[in-house]
Amino acid sequence: MAKFRGIRGMRDLLPAETRFWREMEGQVQQQLHNFGYQEIRLPILESTELFVRSAGVATDLVNKEMYTFADRNGDSMTLRPEGTAGCLRAAIEHGLVANRISRLWYTGSMFRYERPQKGRYRQFSQIGVEAIGDSGPDLDLELLELSWRIWQALGITDLVTLEINSLGTAASRQEYCGALVDYLNQHKSELDPISRQRLSLNPLRILDSKVPATQAVLEDAPIILDFLDEDSGNHFAALCRLLEGLDIPFVVNPRIVRGLDYYTKTAFEWVSDHLGSQNAVCAGGRYDALSGLLGGPAVPAAGFAIGMDRLALILRSLNEEGYLETTQADVYLLALGEALRPQLLQLAARLRVAMPDKRIVCHLGQSKIKTAMKQADRSGAMVALLLGEDELAAGAVALKPLRGQFAQRLVPLDKLEEQVRAVLDQVGLVID
Ligand code: HAM
């Protein structure tokens, strides 16, 4: 019979990677906590209309990438392709947007039907941050500083670059779009076919094109920063000054337009050379009009999301060995004979109570002692405890250090916890 395989673009993260992921997520979450952000847990399914209205009808996200289906009631549902819309929906629904700044973060899987490649998956993980309730550049700065501190904590500030832009208001963007389309129409024959299609559908996306011929045309294209309304221009200038004040390096990239229509004013991406063509590890910006679009009060907001799969790729490029961590146990217990298993389980239980910070694993199943010892070694444990008839008769258990230079010894059962701890400490010292 044919074996089942995972769905294309949806990865299994195996135990060798998950420990690393937990650590990475822990580091990010620590910084979020330090900046006063609180976790919000959101559903994975939302009504399709939420994403259509927020991301925009003309976007690739809505037109090509959503996992949408009718539920049993016939209502159109979508697996969330991103977290901002759901987070703002929840904040409005539960009154978190009134007269205060809500600092929220969330994590989990997002789903987009894109062509899978390195760093691009159909199910991927984000940690997203949304700060709702302030319109000033101070809040943009706070978010950029927060992301910078995250890179600092992870030791990757040298591997990422901040690119920022301003998209202005809907009105100034429309004016810019007009000028861009006029210019591109003059060079239509030089554009790639997809960009030509976008000319009428979503011309701003042409700025993202990676096709060299189109890029050459874009060299002399008008830039959005020249079309900003006064307020957006001042906001952007103030943000640049604030970033300089904190010594956070950045470059202005007037081609950043983002794939979602809800942005106003600030838009940014953290990009890295360590990622291949999908080079944004984190992206976000301001979306002052979104709450109103979703039927909420007119509250300004800004946020970003880190692509955790891409962050893992960057960290892995730094430390391949540390990334794939396979140890499973600190102490591995084996019974020499099935009949001794109940006593073995009792010893394991005693150790778990006595040393809750250590990983205690019992060998289960019926294997030969040689195979069992191999598994003990592979578990990464520092110490194996062997219980046989002879040991039991002597009221003891054999302790065999698996790491470091210690001889096997017999440990009296009434001194079990004390002696195992002593050996773990010693082996730990030698290893360090
Ligand atoms: P986004 O740029 O669509 O923005 O996604 C943010 C990040 O998620 C990207 O920079 C990338 O690292 C990661 N990402 C996106 N698509 C994929 C994929 N197919 N596979 C792997 N990683 C991916 C948003 O989602 C906005 N909600 C961000 C935001 C929050 N803006 C304001 N607040």
C-alpha cells in the first residue's frame, strides 16, 4: 500500500529541531515580555471576508494564496494567511482598543498557497506583534527597537538589514500609483508578462519584481517618497531621526510596498543575505485605517511579524551543530530482565520526584542488553542505572557513567538520589 506523505509545503519539525525552535521562540518571547507586550491566542480559522477586506481584493494573498472552504453550514472560512487581521478583529470585538495602547503578540501557523521553496512554505510559523492605539512615530520606533533587541538577543544583528519606506495615506498612494502607471506604460514592452498584468490590477506590486529587465525599467521610475502628503512626510522624517538617535542602522528603500493593502505610512522589512531569494525575515508597518475598515473605531496601529522558519534558517547557518540537538535524557534506567521492570519504574519515579529538573527515561520493550545500552548512549544521558537480580539482592543498583571518566559502581538503593545527583554534577563539571 502507498505510504502517506505530508502535504507539499507543510513541514514536519522533528525532535532534533524542536528543542532549538523552543529556545529560539523563548528568546523572542522574552524580549516581547520585556517591552510590555502581552500574548493573545487567536483562532486559526476566520471568516473569509475578514481577509478580503483587510489584505485587499486585488492582492495575490486574497486571489491566489488563501486556503478557503465552505464549512458545513455553507459559510466561507479561511485558514489565516497572516495574523494582523484576526488580532485586530479580536481587539475590536473585546474592547481592547478604547483609550489605551494595546500591546499584543501572538504566535502560530499561517497558511498560504504559494510555490514552496527555501524559506517559503504553505504552512509557516510567525510571531507577530501588534501595537494598537497610537499614531506617532514613537510607536513605530518602539516596534523597530523591539525587533532590533530580538536580533541582539539572538546574536544576529550583523546578518540582518532594516529597510524602511513610507506608503503615505490611501490618497497620496493613489496619486503615486497614477504617476507610476503613466511611467510604466511608456515602457510597457520592456516589462515582464506578470508585471504587465499587474499594471492594471495592482501596479505597486511591480516594484517587487525580481526580473532584471523590469528592475532596469524601475531604476528611473518615480518614487513614492516624493508623493507623500505633509503629515506622512513628517512622520517618516521623525522616525528616521529617532532611529538614528538609538543607533539602529537602516536604509531607506522606496521600493518596499508590501503584499497587503492595509498599510499606511511606515512600511519596513528586515532582510538577510542568509536566506536566498525569500530574504525577508520580519516585516510590518503601520495600518491606521484598518480598524475602521473592519467596522471598528478609527484607531491607529502598527506591527510586524517574524517568519520563524526563516529565523531558524539564519540561526542554523550560524550553528549547524547546536541546531540539531538530539539528547533526550540525563539518566537512563535499564532492567536486566522483564520481571524487574516494576522495581525499575519505582526507581525512576523516585528520581523524578527528587530531581525535577533532570530528564529521567526508562528503557522499555524487550531488547538485549547490548541494544539497550546502545539506546542509553544515544539518548545522550550522562548516567545509566542498571538493575539486575544480583543488584536487587544486594539492595543496590549499578550506576554506569556514560560520559566522562568514571568507573561503574554499585549504589545502595537508600542513597540513590544523593549519589546520582553527585555523579551528574561531577560529569557535568568534566564535560563543561
Ligand atoms: P508578511 O510580510 O506577509 O506580513 O509576513 C511576515 C513574515 O512572515 C515575512 O517577512 C516572512 O518572514 C514570513 N513569511 C511570509 N510568508 C511566508 C511563507 N510562505 N513561508 C515562510 N515564511 C513566510 C504579515 O504577515 C503581516 N501580518 C505583518 C504585520 C504585522 N504587519 C503589521 N503587523
